[in-house]
Amino acid sequence: MNAGTALARGEVLLFLHADTRLPPIFREEINATLATGAIAGAFRFQIDGPRRLYRWIEWGTNLRSRRLQLPYGDQGLFLSASDFYRLSGLKNWPLMEDFEFARRLKREGPIAIAPQQPRLPPGAGKMWALSGIPCSTRCVSRCTCVGRASTQTQ
């Protein structure tokens, strides 16, 4: 992702998982969110699809994002390019680099959650489709624990 940011020309950077669709007014939401004085922002999390378990995942993800200030790339993490470079960018990790970066960001200031919701299509989450929601959620939680341990040792 650092290679992509080196080519970016805008004043604001948006990190987004490839299977996530942005809301129609995402530019306005990003500008309004950053205008609050937050160091960074992210969108609320929502999964397209009728399954009741998706609502629980959304609830937990949005709670984590608001209370712990830890949004991930599937929520569209955004910040000014100058703050990104001041913080030396993302770690060149194969996994969980958005988690590590969010932890550094929240030490610099609040990460605001924009009211709009990008959508993660239900078929896009291959991990959920292959392993099922409970198993996949446990896997993400374990990766988060490993990511947290990694950031504490550096």
C-alpha cells in the first residue's frame, strides 16, 4: 500500500479493501469528517445481505471502531497525506497493517467515524463463505491478537 500512496497526488488518502463499495457521497463525508479535527476517519461498517449474523458482525465492528478507535480497511480508513507521511506510512506487513496503523493513529488524535456506510457484499467475504461466520470471526479475532502483540513488541 505504501507503493500506491507514493503515486497518489491528492491531499487525502483513502485505504479501502478491494471488495468494499463506497457510499455515493463519500468525498463529502471524508471532507466533513476530517474537518472535525480528527486525525483520521473511517465509515461505519455494513454488509449487504439479509443474514441476521451479519447484523451482529456490523454491531461489533462499529462498536470496536467507535469505542476502541480501531477501524480496519473494509471501513475505508482515510486521513491527510501529510499526516500519513509524518507517521512514516504503513508497516510493510503482509497482514493486519491497517490494524497496526490505526493503533498509531489513535495515539495522535481521535479517529472519527463518518455516518455513511460503505457496503461489503455478502459474497465478497470469501473467508466467511468458506469457513462460516463464527469460525471466520474467531480467525479475525486471533489475527487481531497477534497483530496487537506484534505492535507491542516494536
